[in-house]
Amino acid sequence: MGQMHVQRALELANPPKKLFCTDLSQERLDYMKNRLQPLADKNGVDMICINVGEVKDLNPPIAEVTGGAGFDDVYCHAPVAPLVEQGAGYLAQESILNVFAGVGIGTKAKLSPEIFRKLHTRLIGSSGSSMEDIVNTLNKMEAGQLATRMSLAAFGGIEATWAGIKGVKENRFPGKTVIWPQLHNIERSGMDHFAEVCPEAARELEPGNVWTNAAEKTFLDKMLKI
């Protein structure tokens, strides 16, 4: 979800000037940067990726990026109360703290009242999308304003369904998994192995093994022998 939020920010009509992205996994950061850096460059966004497992103190790099003013928007995508508390410490004036992490009911985080009194922060979250949200996302896809295909990280045929579900639960791949029920004998694999399954379709991918409509057509034509 964090990567999808980064992509959405990069594809906005008026994208942010800077995006500061953190994660504990260097693999996930590298994966995201490899896929989204071209989009950031195209739209003039300075995207900074930090592995928080290798940085003892985030304050210096954040101060350098924000000039000491803090962030206009802070998104927390991990359901961990201390991370919400930490994120609240990096807010700017008239900012938004978005707890988009599926935090369990009853979870408590200590937030200073000063973020509301002095900074005029808005605290928001989400418990799921409404039908209106889904229709709006579909409209953006059809208008070419949101490339959800960039989230595809793994694939498989009908026999790989259980492995795909288990992979999501275990956070096996840094993105979404697609299962084609009409295809057989295709094991669940990451997009980095797609060329081994169908080299003809792999040539239609965008840099970073990003899925395309052309790749899908070639892939299905080849696999289904249409």
C-alpha cells in the first residue's frame, strides 16, 4: 500500500515537490525506486528513500529535506502505534497525519494535543474504500491518470492460487499478485522471472519489469495459443 500511495502522489496533476519514503526492507525500497524513479523524474519530484534500519536518527535527514519545517503530509502504512507517534513528530503547519495502516480496534497511541492546537493538524484514516472510491479509481485508470498495472509484482496460473494467497499473507512479494484462472501449469513467480516463462511478452514490459497491455496480450496469446 505504501508503494501505491507513492505512485498515486507522483501521478497527481500537481504532485508534491518532495517525497520522503522509509521502510525497514532495502529490497522493497530498491524495488519501488527502480519502478517509480522514472515517473518521479518525469514529474519533477525529488524522491528520497531511507532504510530506517540503517539510520539511528531520522531527524537530521528530515531536517535537511524540509528545512526544519516538517512535512505537509505524513502517511503511516504500518499498524504500529509507536510509528504513528513518531510520524506525528515530523508534521508541519496545517498538515495532515494519515493513519492508513489498518490499526486494530483498541490500539492506543500517544499524540500531543499541540499538533492540533499549534500546527492545526488534521488526523485522518481509512477502514476501507466506498463504492464511490472504487468507481473514481476505475475512472482514473480509464483516463490514463493512474497506472495500477505498475503494482503487479507476481503472477501465476490456476494451480498457483493458494501459493498466491499465502504469499500475500507472508508479504512474499513487494506488490500485487495476479492469478489467471484460464492458465495451467504456471507456478507463482515474481516479475523478475517473467522472461523465463514468456520471453516474447517480457520484451513488451516497461523498464523495471513493469506490466503493460501489450505484454499481457502477447502473454495470453502465447500461453493460450490463440
